[in-house]
Amino acid sequence: MDVWDAIRAKRAVRRFTNAPLPDAVARRILDAGRRAQSAKNSQPWDFVVVRDRERLRALSQCGAWLGHVAGAALCVAIVTPSPAGNDRYVWNLFDAGQCAAYMQLAAQEMGVGSCLGTVYEAERARALLGYPEDRELRIVISFGYPDPDAQQGGLGRAGRRPFDEVVHWERWQP
Amino acid sequence: MDVWDAIRAKRAVRRFTNAPLPDAVARRILDAGRRAQSAKNSQPWDFVVVRDRERLRALSQCGAWLGHVAGAALCVAIVTPSPAGNDRYVWNLFDAGQCAAYMQLAAQEMGVGSCLGTVYEAERARALLGYPEDRELRIVISFGYPDPDAQQGGLGRAGRRPFDEVVHWERWQP
């Protein structure tokens, strides 16, 4: 699948079939994230990869909108450095965004759907996944084969701002 | 070009030929960024797109490591909401990271090289590009056709952390 087609076709998928991801598929998704670029090549990420159904269910309780995690074939927790004493914190999150995009586009190409989720219950997630105090977890990504019988519509408004509103040539156009 | 091939082949390109980007190529790169997902579909980005050589040179003076901007065919300034009174700031930067990845992978597929840069001279950049006080500019991306005669080596260390160091199965493994 071409990059452009993957970008155009990409939609959030929140309902998955029961089929597991073959190991080669899972590893390619993870490897795509591992290969992402980052500021000064800092690679400020670790991936805790959850496939155990009970653990997926427990992780889905760590945020208000994480229901999709419970039914995922696999969930990647993107663990990044904590903010305390970290003057690169904002860049760490920017880089995590690049890393997430790589994983989701690599999945898309293999017919695997995905959905980003936000972790609000930080200490609950820490107890579940065991990462140390100098790391935090804000972002998880559910992966799995899209359930063809499920409504996949998102929670928020759909669509994108028009091209000519987003793009300013040479200087900001109010 | 497959997504996976684009991800595997992606390298920072800092030296470009003098060839401009055809309009269709430039617009596809920008449209890839426009189509990126974002928290609550907030799309917290505007792109100021610079092609004028004098403006590119001036923009290249807005950070210590922005030399690549001066020789780019086109530079995209990713303008995002300022931090003051903005409780979504960290998410805005995460989303900007996704957006940057989409643009760079779309460019890669069309044979266009790119390089991320960091803006340190914020007020100088603001005067040059004219975005309002409630927005800021931290990230620019240079785009252009790679100069085949130039050394494209990066500033930082190369390579990536090994897969088994980055990936933790089910729980964090120290």
C-alpha cells in the first residue's frame, strides 16, 4: 500500500475481531515505531506490549475513553520520560507523536486497524505495567483487525479543516 | 512506495538540489499533514509555507541548526497554539509530531528529502512569518530533492536502540 493511500484511508478503528495478530505483523508494527526519528536521536520511548486479555481489560480501565483497549488484539503503551527535571519533555511528546504515526501507518498497510487512547489513571497504569517513576504513560494504541460488523464512527467531529485554511503561503494570513 | 519501505528508507536529508518542488508535490505533502489525526480532531496546526529564497535564508537564522532551511526548496513552519492558558499544550505537540511524520513519509514516497528543525529565536520567527501571539513556532521541516553529491550524514549519533531493549512484553522489564 502506498504511503499516500495509507494516509488517505486511515480512520480510527475501535472495534476489533477476535483474531490475534500474527507475530510477524505485531513485530513489524513495533519495529516501525522503533525506527521513528526523534530529536537528537534520543528515541525517548519504550513500548509495553499487552496481549493478555485480562491485562487488556485492566488497562482499558485507566482512562475514560479506553473501551477499545479491552477488545484489542494487542495494545502498545508508549512509555516516555516523566516531566520532573526533564527539559526535553515537550520534545519527548512530539517524538512520541511521530512514533505513534509510524506504527499506525505500518499497521494500516497490513490491514490492521488502530486507535489512540489517553491514559488518565496514571498510577493505576503504573501498577499494572510496572514502569519506573522516571517514566510515565500518557498514550496507548489499540491494534487489531477491524470488526466488519461494527460501527467504527469516532467520538468527535469528523472531517478536516480545508486546505486553504490550514496552509498560509509565505506569511500568516489571518 | 509501501509504507514499510518508506519507514525503513527514511533518512534526514539536509542538502538539496536547486530544483523546486512541483506544485502538485508540494500540495500533496501539505495535504498529508492536514489529514493527520489529532486529539479530539482538534487539528491544532497551521502551516506557513516558505519558498521565497530570501525568506528561507532569514528563517534559517532562527535556530542554531537550521542551515538546511536556507537551501530547501520549501519549508513548512508548523504553527501551534501557545502554552499560555492552554491545558492541551502537551497534546498539541504530540499531534504536531503525528502531522510531521505524515508529511515526511508522504514526501519520502515522492523522492523528496526532508529534515526537521527546531526554532529557538521565537520572536525573530514571529516577525518574519507574522503568526499571532496565541500561536508559536517550534518546528520547521525543510523539503527538497536530495543533493546526490552531498554528504547527508546527521549531526547526532546514528542507529536505533535494539528491538528487545525498546519492547517489553506484558510488563516493564528493567
